[in-house]
Amino acid sequence: MRYGFYLPTRGRSAEPDALEALVERGEALGFHSTVIADHVVFPVAIASKYPYTVSGEFPGGGDALEQLTLMSFVAAKSTRLRLITSVMILPHRNPVLTAKMLATIDVLSKGRVTVGVGVGWLREEFAALGAAHFDRRGAVSDEYLRIFKTLWTQSPASFSGEFYRFESIKCLPQPVQKPHPPIWVGGHSRAALRRAARHGDGWHPVGANPAATLAPPEFKTLLDELRRLTEAEGRDPRALTISYKAPLYDAGVPAGGVRRPFSGTTDRVLEDIATYAGLGVSELIFDFRSEEPKESLERMERFAELTRKARI
């Protein structure tokens, strides 16, 4: 099992020195990856429903470092960590410019980029960015993935789609990783599973939270469906990386007795890790973020010691 951690994008833990300390310590402790979220602006009035809280309210504030800029910073402060967009909202940015930026980071990081992608949930942010029409975001996202792959593997490159087109352009340098950086598709809807089966090198859902538990039985059902869809695309499902993002709950079982995965006692957390490994998960991403940088580091240290002793 490989382990990764969420990188802060706001607050005191996202100040330059705090970020550098977290990245350097995570790498020294043997973490495999860090994941970086994606928001550009936050409208003051939000009617859109956030998919990862029961109430649908978004818990974030009005600040966030820009994803790809932060990714470049982390690339310069590390030597081994995989750098994962988690997830990049595909319609937010011009696809040619985005392909260029990701290729540049891959070159400068010596091939450490993983492109986690999603279609987004915040309609108001789409409008503020002048992004593609929110209701067509799935189709736009699929086309943008095809554009990325075209630019990363062909030169000169041409593309003609429903939403975007270009003719005989060079977009160099191409990524270090061949044929291109891995693409992991986030989400667990039927559409996300189809996107992962058709375009992805991995599946990267969020679970272990009240709105999307993805407990082992549910997770297995989704994974079986993903494998069926992948085979139907003429692709080998065994080639997909399965990466599961989970907040690390350490406050025990909540009132009502329903235990979320990765909560409760140390033994239960270790059992959960083994269970998801048995289902096919090869990378678990945990959330050690706190408003206090020191506490983030302490959480990371405790988890690293736990897995080291358990040798998992």
C-alpha cells in the first residue's frame, strides 16, 4: 500500500514556510504522494449543492491557492513525491494552456505529475470563470481529456471536436512520462465510472465521509462495475490504479453507532486499510490538515508511525 496526504490550500497551514515543512516532512516519512485541490474563485452566494456534506453546504471559505501554481511550488520543494491534482476541474481552464502547464510541471519535476480530474459541482464558479456551460461539463471534460492526450503524444497536433479545435500546432516540450502523465478520474457516479473506463489510467474517488461513505460493500460494487465498463471499452481493468481519498477520522465512533471507514481504534483503522487493499486499492490518501501547521505535522507523524509498526 502507498500513502498520500492532502496539501492545504488555505489558512495558516498554506503559508509558504508551513507548506514547505509539510512537503519536506511528508517526503522524509516515506509518503508517496500529495494531492492538491482546485478552486479559483468562491461566489459569495452559492446555491449549488456540495456533494460531500449531508447538508450540501460547502465548508470552505473564500480563499484558496491556485492549483497548478501550488503544484509548481511543491515540485520545487520535493524530489520524490508524486504531485496529484485532486481533482482538477477540467472545464475551468483553456485545454491547450492547461496541457502545456501540466507538461511543463512534469518536465520540471522529472516526471512526477498525476492528473486527477473531475467535472465540478459549483455552477456559480463556472459562470464567474466564463467556463463551458455547466450542464455540458461532462461532454466538455471528455473532449478536453482527448485534447490533453493529443498534445502530449503528437507533434504537430491537430484536433477537431464539438467544443474546441486546432490545426497543426506544436506544443513542446511534451511530458517526461510516456505516453503521458497518468490520468485518474475522480467521483463515483455512473458517468465518472464511464469516464474512468474510457479515458483513465486510474480511479480516484472520495469516501469515508458522511455524504459518501463508500464502505467496503458499496466500494466493491462500484469497482466491479468499473471493471465491467473498462472491459467493454476493450481495455484491461487490471491496468487501472485504484486510489481512495479518505479523511482520517480519529474521534471514535460517532453518536448513532455508525462507524465510517478509517475511524475508531487503531486496530479498526488498520483493519480498514487491509480490507481496502484486498479490494484492489493500491494508494490511500489521508487528510492531516489543521489550522495549526504544527498539528498537521503531528498527525502525519502519528500515522506514519502507525503504518510503520504495522508494516502495511
